[in-house]
Amino acid sequence: MVESGADFDQKVLEALEEDNLQLFEQLFSENHEQVAFAGINHHISFNGSAQPILFIAISKHANNILECILYGDKPYASDKLQINYTNSIQSNVLHIAANSNNPEATMMLLTHPAFSKKNERDIYGWHAIHIAASQNYCDIMSLLVTIGNIDVNLRRGQSGKTPLHFAIENEHLEMVNMLIDSYRANFNARDSENMPALMRLACNTSTHYSSSFVEDILLRDLDFTCSVKCSLKQNLLHKCAMHGNVQFLKQLIEIIPQDRLIKMANEVDGSSQLFTPLHYACDLSSHLEIVEILLHHCKSNVLLTDAKGNTPCHIAAYKKDNSIASSICNLLLTTPQRKELLKIKNHSQESVDTLLQLYSVKLKDRRKSRHILETIVQ
């Protein structure tokens, strides 16, 4: 019985939904005229767009039908199959198999002699290996690396992120362990911003990573954790301060020895500003809790100056953040500079100038900060 177009498509979808090979073969044998032009490459409306039957079979895990399409001897299969077809965003069958977490399909595709798109990315730079890493599809990852010989450090498009970046960012510990321990993924592989996956944890404030996950990642190579820097020579403390990531900073101070934290806290970055983490905390994030941690746990030196001669206190003053500036001044009361600071409480203009000169601030910057400094010590 010859079906109408819509009826035929609906029954094909039903066969794929149930992985009913008998129904599928019956539909194609009885409706030769309906599919004579496109055959197995016939497109059917699925998930809002017209997709080839091959894509739908993979998505629905209709693997019995898929095997028949790929390796069967039916008239509608074999050499007529457009196995290397790509859709409007250049996704191919391997992308579909990875997105659908279909290991059987992945194996059939990687071993098919006519499939030549295993190394291709879509228009967004995604390869199947990035999809597997971001979704924690370990079986797919294993097949891609061992059967497909896909580079485990393959970088994604403009972002330059490797599978390890996606696994760490999405807190997939099983995938991280597989990539590093089984497939020797490069722990120091850099993305397009010259940041290894580890550093992305400090930049990501939208995800709250579990303490056990963070500990496992940081302690894989403690020396690397303490010394890693991006292209601007910013360390993990710089990144926490820049992005206001107080949660990750708290996790860092629980794991990294204090002597190393002190060293990291007083490192000047390679930007034109020459900022320490404390400068960034006062400037970008204006996060009092981060400032307090850097001051009291990481022993940040409040007298270190940036490229313009400004201390973190002056940065806070320019930002009109009295709470942060007061916190720094309170700390200064216990340092050798306390005499100069105590003089300001007398509201002496001369003493204000003395402190500003001590900090080597330019005249124009003095005028900006003088009023704020007088206010915060009242």
C-alpha cells in the first residue's frame, strides 16, 4: 500500500521510535515510488526541522535500523547513503551520536569505511569530543579517542578550549579522571585567552563547585596550582579578585599552604596597571570579603603600589568605597605606618599630605583621594 507523504513520514518516525526494523523495511519496500528520489536520504520533520532519516535514527537510538542503513544490502541503503551529510550548522552524524549519547552509533560510524567527517567541527567550533566532555559522556569519549584516534587536546574554535576545559568547567570528575589518567590530556593546555582549565574555575562565578571536586583538581599538581598564570601573569588569586569569586577563594585558602598564598597575594601582574590581587579586589570587584581574606589570611602587602604609584587604599578611595578603605586603614594601625595614619585623625592637612607622599602618589591623584582619606579615618 502506497502511503501519502505525511502518513509515510509518520510511520517512519514510529518505526524509528520503536527501533522496529521489520516495519521500517516494510515501509521502504512498499513505498518505492514515495522514496525513489531520495531513498534513505529522505528528510522528515523532526524537532522543528527537516532532518535525514539517518540523523533521526541516531538521535532515537534506533540502532538495529541504523545498522541496517549503514551495513545492510537493501536497495535503499549501502552506496546510496549520504553518510557525510552535514546540516545547516555543519553538524554531521558523529555530532548527532555524541549529542544523543549513543555509543553503539558512534562505534558504527567510526568504523564505517565511507565516513570521512570524524575530524570535522560545526560552525561554532564544536567537535564530538567537546560535546562528550561537556556532557560527561565517558563511553563516547572512550570510543572517540581509542577507535577514532581523535586528539584528546583538540581545541574548540575561537575559544580554544580543550575537552579538559569543558570537563572541569562542568564539574565532571569522572571525565576529568579519564582524560588525565587514561588518555594523558595536557593539564596545562591553554585556551585562546592563554588560560588552562584550572584557571577557569576562578573566573566562573555562575557555578558553585563542590569542595571535594575543587580539592581533587587543585591537588593533582600543587606546584602547578600555585604557579600557574595566564598571559598577563595573573595567578589564581588575581582571577578570584577580578571576578569577585569569594567562594573559590575560600576553597583555595583551605587547600594551598599559607606561605604559598602569601607569595601569590603579593605578586604584581603583567598588565599595564601592575596590580596585585588586592588592587583588583579594591578596583574591579569591590568585594569586602575578598579584601578581608587577602589582608588577613594571605597577608597582602597594603603598601605595594601599582604602575601609577597607587596603593590598594588609594584605589578604594578613588572608588569611594569607604568600607574597604577603612579595612585597610585599620590594618595599617598595627604596622610601622601607624604614626602617620594616627596623625590624620587630627584632621591635619599636613598629615594628610605626609601619608600621600609616603605612598608616592602623583599630585593629581592626591587631589582625588584626599577628601576620601580624611573621611574614612574620622
